[in-house]
Amino acid sequence: VWWIWQAQQRFPWEGSQWLPHWEIAPYVAFEGDATDLYAAMHLKAGEAALLTVSSFRPEAAQVDLRVDWARMGFGPATLRVTDAITAEPLEATANGLSLEVLDQRFRLLEIRAPE
């Protein structure tokens, strides 16, 4: 819980927008079978995002996300993506992200523009 709280404390809330799973498609979309997978995000365009990827599957899932970095105000070559709980860095490509989500769990990703 501590790591989630820390990620929330670092996020620039003022002027940010909430994108629930039913409104996130212009920004983030699942590649392939998205059954029981959901994404939602707090976004402060060009500065930071908190992206939650949840799985309600009974087994771990390899998740490929197509991300429109430009719509989010980011350039994929310069941004940082970090798992907020494990501190694991993730590689952003021009097209998006790939990550594993364990069964019945979620990943909270911090996305940041360079400082």
C-alpha cells in the first residue's frame, strides 16, 4: 500500500484528467484478446500519467498495449515508465508497452516526461 500512496503523492493532480476503462481507448488499447483485462489512467498531458492495468483472468497474462504517446503529450524516446510497486523500469516503444500481469492482480505504472 505504501508504494501506491507514494505514487499518488508524486503525481501532479491539478489539471489532470481521469480516464476510466470505457474512455481510455483513444490513448491506450489492448492488442489481441482483451477478455478480462482493463486499463484506466490519470493523465496530466505531457507531464505524468498513472496507468493501471488489471487482470481478472485465472492465470498470468502477457499484455501488449498500443499507446498513443503523442495524444498523451509524450515522446516515447524520452519518457520513463516505472512499475510504481516494484520500481521495475519498463521499456516504452514507439507503439506502446508490453508487460506481464499476474492472475487476479494489477500493475500500476508511473509514466513521466524527462525532468
